Amino acid sequence: MTNSLIFTFIFSSLLLLNLLIKFWLANRQMRHVAQHRSKVPDAFASVIDTAAHQKAADYSIAKLRLGHWDLALDTAMLVMWTLLGGLGLLDQVLLDLIGPGMWQQICLVFGFTLISAVVSLPLSYVQTFHIEQSFGFNRMTLGLWISDMLKGVLLGVALGLPLLWLVLYLMQSGGAWWWVIAWGVLVVYQLFVMWLAPSVIMPLFNKFQPLEDATLKERVIALMQRTGFQANGFFVMDGSRRSAHSNAFFTGLGKQKRVVFFDTLLKQLNADEMEAVLAHELGHAKLNHIPKSLLSSFAFTLVGLAGLGWLSTQTWFFEGLGVQPHLGSANDAIALLLFMMFVPLVSFVTKPWQSARSRKYEFEADAFACQHANGADLRQALLKLYQDNASTLTPDPLYVAFYHSHPPAAQRLARLTT
């Protein structure tokens, strides 16, 4: 058996294993939520009524069912691009139209991205205008949905084209250690986008206005002074224009850091609860959760690029994924796309670790909030958010272990009462 056939077998096995595990976990979650749909857990019986609990269960199940279709579509597209020769066909069509060279490779990446995005549009539409709409969360019009997509495409071209050109250039001309230089470029690029986001990128999609509630602003400033945190202003985002869901977050780096509240959150919580929620978000910043996550991401990126640097020189890597590499022109864009499709099948094994780390950070931020605000207010705020966002109170423990970035409601609130 040749190396390419062995790799095809490994790829196919990983694909099938990923598919089975994901379907199994989703089905476990659906069964668990459905089995507990009729009765509110005792810990929440006094604050969340049966109707709200059942709405959360139905919402979770509806999203999981759509997720089945999404997973099936993603798997079919992956097989089409690789084993059925779709990527090789697209590459040959562009070679015939454009000829070999950098622009052909760039068009290959953008063509792949565009086709994949178009195929996913129907499910995205169903998610927004059927599921979110039927549960009372969607506020988007069709025009706004289309506008967001077009802005996203233009932004992707503006920010992605120079980066793609540079990475492909390094792959072609950077020598054996091109991936180290590319890693440095990607690190700088990611930090630059994070710095640019609050003032340039995010205002393309949402309106941000200074926080006008003088009482809340005074409390927020006092909280930040107590915790030694500085930010470049407090803003309210028009989240209600798109969704009834709510949130609060920090964005930006350095002097560009901002505190942002969804306008929906201001309507749901009182001043005490808002202060407690902000204290939780401050906890993430003060406990260096964001830098830790970034460093972890940078480390994975470095390992990934090292793997790409090696695999891009192996003929069996291309042939095993259904592509015949060129002898007289560059294969860098093909290698990059094949690698991007293959890596998620391997990195899935790290998902439980990533989720566990995220849940640990949430517990730590809650503890920080209890030190610098009122834990009872945070608990009350979370109860409101669970109800208003239709978050299920009865998730399957194994599904939580794999996917949930936040602890289950029962675990999280139990810690806030101790």
C-alpha cells in the first residue's frame, strides 16, 4: 500500500470518527434536554417558570437539529473538495483561465472560500429567519442580513488579501524556515486586528454610543478604580438591531480597550446586576485570561505552521486528499487549503481541554466578581440572562465537557451561593 493510500485511509477514518462522535454527542444532548423538559430543576423552581424552561429546551433542541444538517453538509463538502477531486478541479479551471502564478493561487483560495460560503447560506438563513425568529430572538431584516454579508466579504478581502499574498509568498520564497516568519506575521496581524477592531471594524456593523446613564457610569468608574483597570470609554452597542440576546464585553488592546454593553442588557438588568456582570468581565482582564488564551492560540499556530511546512513537501499528502500536485507550478495554495481542511479532524481531540480551560476561567472570573461586587447580584443577573437568552438548565454532562465554554447553570450558581 502506497503512502498516499495510507493517508487516504487515515483521513477517511478521522473524518468518520469525527462525524460519529459529533452526532453521538448532539443526540445525547437532545435526549437529555428532552427528558428534563417537563420539570424545572429544583434549584431554579422559585425563579424560572415552566414555560421559560420549556422554551429553553425547545430552543436548544431546534439548534441541535439544525446542527445535524450543518454537520452533514460540512462533511459532504469536505469529501467533495478532497476525495472526490473538487479542489483539484477548481485549481485546473483557474489554471486554464489565468495561468500559473500568484494570482491563480489567490483566486483558488478566494474561490474555495466563496463556494463554501454560498453553500452554507441556506442553513444560515434558516438559523436566523426560522429558529431565531420563531423563538423571538431575531430582529434582523433580510436587507440587514444581506448587508452584513456583503460588508463581511469586503472586509475579508481588504484584510485577508494582503495577508494571503504574504503567506503564499513566504511559502514560495521564504526557504525551509518560511513557517517561522509566517508565524511572526500572523501573530502581528492578529494583534493588529484586535487593536483595530473597536474603532474601525466593529462600527461597520453596529453603532456604539457613549454610556449615558450617569448613575451606572459612576458605579462603573468606581468599580474600575477599585480593581485598577483602565479603558478608553464605556459604550452601548445597538445589539437589539439584530437580536434579543444580550452581553457585555471588553474589546481592543492597549489604549484602545473599551467596555461595551448591549442595549438589550441595559433593559434586562438593574444597576447592581450590571455592576456585578462588569466585575465578572473585569475578572477576565485582570486575571490575564485573554493573554493566556492568545499565547495558547499562538503556540497552536506555530505547531500547525510547522506541520504545514513539512506536509507541503510530501507528495502523498496531496494525492491522499485527492489532488495531483503540479510539477511545473506552485502548489502552495492547494497545500494551505488541504491543511486547513485536515487539521480540524486532528485538533478535535483538544476540544475538551479547551472547553475545560474556558470553564475554569469563567469560575475564576465569577470569584473575582464576588470579591469586588455583590455575588448575590451576579447570581440574580445570571438567572435573568439564562431565562432571557433561553439557555438550557439541563445540559448533558458529556456534551458540556466537549463543547461548553461556560459552566452549566447549576454548577455556576451553586458556587455563587457558597
